[in-house]
Amino acid sequence: MHTQASKKTIGNKNKQANVAIIGAGLAGLYSAYLLAQRNISVDVYEAKTSLGGRIMGVETQASDYLLDMGPSWIFPHQSQIQTLVAELGLTLKNQFAEGDALFQQHPSVPVRQISGVAPPDMYQIVGGTYSLIDALIKAIQKQQVGDCQINLANNSKVVNCKATDNEKVGGAGWELTIEKTSSGQKTKAISEYKQVIFAAPPRIIAPIVSSFLDKTKADGHSTFDGLEQTLRKTPTWMAAQAKFACEFVSASWRKRKLSGQAFSQAGPLVEIHDAGHDASSDEAPSVHALFGFVGLPAKQRLGLSEQQIVDACQAQMIKIFDIDKSECIQFHYQDWAKDEWVATAADQAEASQHPNIDLSKWQDQLDAINLYFACSEFSPIDAGYMEGAIVASQRAIAALVTR
Ligand SMILES: Cc1cc2nc3c(=O)[nH]c(=O)nc-3n(C[C@H](O)[C@H](O)[C@H](O)COP(=O)(O)OP(=O)(O)OC[C@H]3O[C@@H](n4cnc5c(N)ncnc54)[C@H](O)[C@@H]3O)c2cc1C
């Protein structure tokens, strides 16, 4: 897995940040990038050791390509993410789809070749989606000027968020409790902020948010009745998904005029696509790969060993595409339902659903207490997608800077 250095502090270390961001996925990092553009200091806290959240890339034979185990696709109408990709100097390419698709109805029935399956237009970031995270971190570093300090802290779980009346932050603000684990030892630290941006999925942050809702009533703020339930009801897009990918010595399917696209009613993979990468130099050779979505429900997967699942995925993939097992260089498997920072028990129990959250009832009160939500699931458009993470962040920062 691609990981970042444990802590990056950029700029003047003595400057107290007034803004905290909880979560360093696309939304958290993009929010930090927007704040850095406005010369506003911010501390970003990420629970995991790696940054990027659901955007995850695994190393391949090529030094310039990480294979996506999270999101891969950007759709033509998603203009905000496309603008960011271009702004950061990255390029898009079309999902490879030249040739016929394959259809597997049953393990005992021969695989059928289907012509004329036109997949929807989908773009991928050259180098893999994780290039976006790497580029955002570099851009944040570049944007530091003067007193502005952006502190990206991984292995830093925000476990509590409490309203405070503290002069240090100019009156009403927030006290965050941050937990770190080092050599098996947990340590807690407290930091105060004027404004807090939650850049993590609604269900994941619901326990932290619920811990201060009652207290805001006692402080005389407007009530937030129903907010916690709304957060808990909102599914996290793709939280219950698992992905399998395999790198091969050659793209033998392409030579046979196959697109790499396959659909299966037999499983465990239900949908397979080409995940190849073109060589850019001798040191960065081409990568020949396929990836697929696992169709077994999360609950069923939890009852199987990882070995059982990857063996079945690999056997199915090479059978469908008629590839010899010896052609497989390495495979990767990622079960997002097992990630405590992505999926809750509710996500594991449900089929994947598009999130649709409406906070309008509480929006004025949330703004009044300097709390903002930037994760993709909070977006009014393309919620759950990377586009949603960009739109939700833009809205959160626009509201924050007007206060
Ligand atoms: C398998 C899969 C395939 C996908 N395919 C696509 C696709 O093709 N196209 C597309 O547009 N989207 C796709 N998505 C969705 C896409 O990944 C998300 O829209 C996007 O990454 C969301 O970013 P985010 O920053 O809003 O949230 P997240 O990536 O979930 O980031 C939230 C971060 O907050 C951290 N966090 C949570 N709680 C705390 C806490 N208390 N303290 C500190 N840190 C905390 C988490 O660890 C995480 O890093 C896919 C997702 C998956 C899993």
C-alpha cells in the first residue's frame, strides 16, 4: 500500500491553526489545499497511517503506476474533479475498452464473447488515482507562504469534539481530543480550534458528533434533533465493496481483440475491467492488469478466509480470459467492508446505495457553531463520488471563509 511520511508540517511551526480538518481523504486534503490558497493555517488529522482515505493505490512493476484498489473512474459530466486534475498537472485517459466483452453465465457453461458492448465513457488518471493524492500534498506544500501552516498528521484519530468558550480561539470554539498509537501505547492530546471541518463519512463521524449535540442544547444553541439519526442513516458509497486485481506478464486478452471487460453471474467477481498502464521509459515499463469487483455480499465474505476469496477470484479471472496461471505476476485484494474508517456494521449489512443527505434543516445552526461537513457523502451532487468530495469541500470552505 502506498503510504505517506508520518507527519508533514509545512510553514511556520509556531503559528496556532484556527481550523481543524478531521480526515485526510480527497475531501480533507482538497479542503486543506483550498485553505492554503487563502493563506489560512490548518491542522489535518487522519486516523490511518496512510493518507487518501478510500483512494488507495498498490505498487506495480512500474515505478510510475499505482493500481487502484479504490476509485478508478471519473465520468464526463464531473467537471470539478476534471478541473482539479488539470490544475495539478495530471492527465486523464479513457478506460481501455477496445474489443469484445465476455459473459460468464455459469461456471459449467462456456464463456460467451459479446461484440458491440459499448461501455460508458469513463476516464482514469494516468499513473493511477493515487497520483491525485500525491499531487495534492505537493501542491499544498508549494502554496505555503508567510505564516501559513498546514500540518498533515496521520495516525491521529479524533476521538472527541467538545464545544468550548476559550479566549485563545476568540470565544466559542472546539476542543478536539486526538489519539495516537505508537509501539502499542496510546497517547491523547487536546487541541483547540475556532472552526472544525468533518471530512469523513457521516456514519463514521456520527458517534463524535452525537457526543456534543446534547451539550450544544445546554449551551443555548438551537437544537440538532434528528441530525445524528440522519448521519447514521446515510450509507457510505462503496463501503461494502471488495476489489481484486491481478498483474500479468502480458495483456494477452488485448492481442485476442478482447477489451478486458467481463460480466459474470457465476462469481465471485461480477464485473472485470482492464487496468493496464503504458510504458513511459525502460524503468517504468507497461503494466498489464485486470481488476474486478467481488459480488459476494460483505457479510458472506466475512465468513470466508481472504485466501479462499483471492483463490476463487484468481481462478475465475484466468478461466474467463483463458490465461495460464503462470502468467500472473502478483495479485491484490482489498475488502473495504473490513476498514473501520470506511464501513460500519450498517454498511456491511446493506447492498451498496447512493447516499442522499439533506442538512438544510440544521445548516444555519451548524454554520453558527463553526462546524462544516466536507466528505463526498455530504455533496448535493455526485454524492459518494470523487466529484462529490470536491463539491462538498468547495461548499464547506466557501461557508467557512465568510465567517
Ligand atoms: C472500491 C471503491 C471504488 C470506488 N470507485 C469510484 C469511482 O470509480 N469513481 C468515483 O468517483 N468514486 C469512487 N469511489 C468513491 C470514492 O472513493 C470516494 O468518493 C472518495 O474517495 C471520498 O473521499 P472523502 O475524502 O470524501 O472520504 P474518505 O476517502 O472516506 O476519507 C475520509 C477519511 O477520514 C478518516 N477518518 C475517519 N474518521 C476519522 C477520525 N475520527 N479521525 C481522523 N480521521 C478520520 C478516514 O480514515 C479517511 O481517511 C469508490 C470507492 C471505493 C471504496
